[in-house]
Amino acid sequence: MKTTVVGGYPKILEDQLLRKTLWEIDREGGKANGKLEEAVQKVTRSAIREQEEAGLDIVSDGAIRWEDEITASLRGMEGMEFTGLIRYFDTNVLYRQPVVTRPVKLKIPALAADYSFAVKNAKRPVKAIMTGPFTIAKASRDEYYQNGEKFVLAFAEALRGEREALERAGAKKIQINEPFLLSAPEEFELFRKGFRTLAEGARAELELFFSFGDFSKVFPKIMDVCVWRVGFDLGTARNPERILKDKVWKGRKLLAGVIDARNTRLETKEELHGRLKAALACVASQDLEVAPSANLEFLPLDRCRAKLKNLVKLTRDFKEVV
Amino acid sequence: MRPVSECLPTTSVGSFPKPEELKTARTRFTRGQIKKDELTRLEKKATEFWIRKQEELDIDLVVDGEMYRGDMATYFAENVGGCEISGLVRSYGNRYYKKPIVTGPLKFKGAITVEWFKFAQGLTDRPVIGMFTGPYTMMDWSFIEYYKTREEAAMAWAEVLHEEAAALERAGAQYIQIDEPAVSVRPEEMDLAVRAMEVVVEGLKAKTITHICYGAFEKIYPKVLEIPVDRIDLEMSNSGLDLLEHMKRNPFTKELGLGVVDVHSHKLESKDEVKKRIRDVMKYVPAERLWVDPDCGLKTRTVDEAIEKMRVVSEAAREVRKELKVKGKVCRS
Ligand SMILES: [Zn+2]
């Protein structure tokens, strides 16, 4: 059983260096310069170190460069503008909505550089994280394709380019977040096509992760779509115990969101151990990864640290008991 | 008190940008480099600045500009019992706020906004809006550790905020705005938002307003009309005017606060653009029930940008009012 994360880390590390640098740039008329890159790197190193010090087995780059969950995976693409602010699910977080006005194309892959930088600065294994084509399409406005399927597939092809670049950079694990599927489970076929396009020829282990909704809406059919690892937030799924008792998990790999990344309250030992037990109903221990339920940026830094420590400690306790 | 225009009165949503001087002072205050009185003096000075600006721009119903507030949730959470303030949490871009944590039963500890309301109202003969953040939003924007359910937490906030509303009314507020930017988020919780608001406004004689933004209004419309307030203020320029289609089918039965300038963009809307927006909406909501204002609080703009955006609001409304008069409509302004 391994501990990991499913998203970013609070960006206010290093005494709010990144925040202050962005202020400075804004004051100086918006010219990004070497200072920004330096700040991003310093904060990224710090985010990696904190995850390692907390004791996580697999870390992320902290998604320090990510403005939000939607536009971050589009940085290397063209064909869109970013417009009005929209709320990301039921969170207090907003993102700028992409409006596609021209063909979507990957110009220069953007995620691989962050991945390589993280690997260089990490002692533990690093996984890459990206947002999936279905979610990106659902969060965006289509003013070009005028066709739901073409729209999803355009993003899927561009993201495949990102995936291939990550693999070339050595990524062995790539997590793909598709939260919007849980809000539109009736469009499962469209999602499947998007994922198939993105996954075509994959060499890395692809992990599909679902949060911000009820995973039971797409279970068990999701298990046929992704042959690598499937994950979900146990906290928002209806009856997660029943899901995890399903025989379809036999021999499969699970990424379980067992810590609530959206509330400051620390999980008790009973709660967490209950979830670990549920997760191990059909999944073998070596095939289980446990993590917070979402991006850790939803938490203030001190609570994020406390939650990760709690996750690692209680997971270790559990291993000893079992 | 100076009466407001009979048609297309102008107002604003709440916040204005803090002048540089005040921003610096706030930083210095948190570092312990200046005293509270010095900060308060500058907050008052900035409040007066914005009151005068709104008078100059001939805004009918004015706001204090929230010079004393850091944000919409923390300020209230700091001043009630049962709440702790957490570290910084990012909302978007480079914007962060200190998200409250409800760790115990919520308790009213005394009026939070009344002193500022009285100060602002004392500066002008135009009505000033008393305003605070609503119970549903306070619940949604806090970490809830103490209460078992979101409902319990929202209703507890409602009890506390009812006291605030009553205190504002006693202090002379004729307009009370209860901001609920979060209600557009979970359509399935609209009933809860309505019930919580019922508790807040119970027995009030003042005109009540609620401001809602960043949402998929189509998902909460026309249900949103059940919120027991006189006016609903909507962000309508940022999200396009899609809502009009819905108003065609389900008439907007309350007063509408019509957001006509985008507060998240440096770009200044042209007067013609804004006039067109007003005229478009007048097909669905008559001018007597239509208030014209920016989409949301202007605090993220520079002082100059905010003034120019307010000027467009004011001038566009005035010109459309003139057009109405030409058409023979009685419309004092
Ligand atoms: Zn707003």
C-alpha cells in the first residue's frame, strides 16, 4: 500500500514568494521575467520536499504552475481564448473558461518540462497529472467545432501529444482527472472515445481519477475503459463500501481518495482505517494507493501538512495492525 | 434622504478598490508597524473618498466601498463566536482569502457593520446600503467542523446574521443587501438558501437586496425568485445575457439589479454597449424595477478603472432615462 497525492499543493510556500512575485510583476505592468520562473522553481522544490518529508511514497510537482484545473493542461495548445471566470464545481475556486474559436492544436507540450524538473528535484518517484479531454471540453465553450464529439476528440488528440511528451521525458505514471464525467454520466460513450484517443499507444501507467461527485454513477463500466489504475474519492461516492466489494476489482489497481482535501477537520483513526479496510476488500495491498480526495490547494497550508502527516501515520499504523 | 431615480436608478454591488495609501497601511498594520487608529483614520478617509466619488458620478444608492474589509467571508467570521480564521486559501489567479473554520456554535457577539454604515450614511444625503454576506454563502465559504450538516451550519449563520440585519435597520438603513454569491453553485440547495434568507430578513421593513454571481443562473432560475428579498442583483455582463431567454419564459417578478460592466476586465465598456444591455433587459423587466450597476464588487480594479466603470454605468443609465422621457414616459431623475 502506498501513499500519494492526486493534485497540487498550496502555492504559498516559501513565505508567499510566488504570490509576491506575481504582485510585483503586475505592478510593473505585467512583464513576466526571470523572477517568475525562479519563484516557480523554488516553490516547486519546496512543495516536493514537503510531500517527501510528510512521508508520501509517490509525489507530484505540486502543480505550482497551474492557475486552475482546466487551463493548466491547455498551456501548450492554441485555438482558444480564456474568458469569464466560472466556478469549479461546488468549490470556492474559479477558473477562466476556455472558448475555442479555431482548431485545437498542441503547439509545444508544456507538462513534460514540469515533470522533468520535478524528477530532478525529487528523491521519491514522481507522477504526472493532467486533466482529461472530457472534463476540459465540458468546462469550455465550443464556438468552432459545433459538435460535441469533435470537440472532445480535438482536446484528446492534443492531450495525447502531452502524454507522449511526458512518456518521452520518462513518466511511468500519468494520472488523468475526469471529474466532469460524474456530472454527465449519460455522456459516457463520448468520454470513452476521448479517453481511448488520449490513451492510444500509451506506455506509461495511466490512472483515471474521479472526484467532485458520485463515482457509483460510472461504476463498474469505467473498469473496462481504463486497464491500468482507476481511482475515486471515497468521500463523495455513494456507498463506497459496496463499490469496493465488487469482484471487478480483483487483480485491479486502485487509487483511493481517503482523506477529505476540502475540509480542515482531521480524520480520526477509526475513519481512515475503516476506509483502508473497505479499499482492501477486493484490491490487493500492493495494488492500492491512498491519497487525499483532491488538490491540496483547497486547504490552508498548516492543515494540508497536518492532513498529509495524518495520512502517512495512520496508513503505517494500519499496515502494522494488519 | 435624497430619493432615488424612479426609473433605472444606479447603484453598485459593494466593494471599491482600496487606495494605495490604505493598502500600504493595511500591510503595515498586520506587521505591527502602525496603530489601529491610524488604520481606521485611513479607512475613513478612503470611505469618504468613495462616497464623494459616487455623489459626483450621481449614483442614486451608494455603498461604503468596504474599505475596512479584507474579503467577504473572513471579516464576518472574525467577528462572531464559534469561528476561527485559517491560513490563506487561493480562490483564483493570485487571489487568496483566509477561509473561516467553524469550530463551535456560532454566536452573535455584537453588530459587525453598523458603525461603518453610520459613518458612511453620516457623510451623504444619498441612501447608503447596509450590507453583509448571507448565511448560505458564509456556510459554503467556511470549513465546517462543528456542525454535522451544511443545513445546520447555514441555519446557524442565518440566526446570527438576522441580528446583524436588525441592528442595521435600527441604525437607519433603508436598504439592506445580503450577498449570496454562492447560491448559484448547488441548485439542489436553493431551498436551503431560501429558508436561511427567510430567517435573516424576518420582520425587516428595509428594502432587501441579494447579490449573486459566477453561476449557472439557468440552473437556479426561476427558483431563485423564491429568495425572500425585494431585489436580486445579478452579474449579467460577464456571463452574457443568456438569462434573458429564461426571462422570456418565466417573467422576472422582482426588482432586478442589472450588472452591466465586467469587473474582472481592465477593458472599459463603451457607453453604447452598456445602453444596449439596459435596453435589451428592459424588454423583460420594466425600467421602474431595473437597477443598473456593475457585475460585482469593483475591488479588483484600480481606483481609476473603477471610477471609469462607474461613470459608464451612470451616464448610460441617465441617457436611457432621457430616451424614456422622450417617449413620454414620466421618469424623474
Ligand atoms: Zn459578485
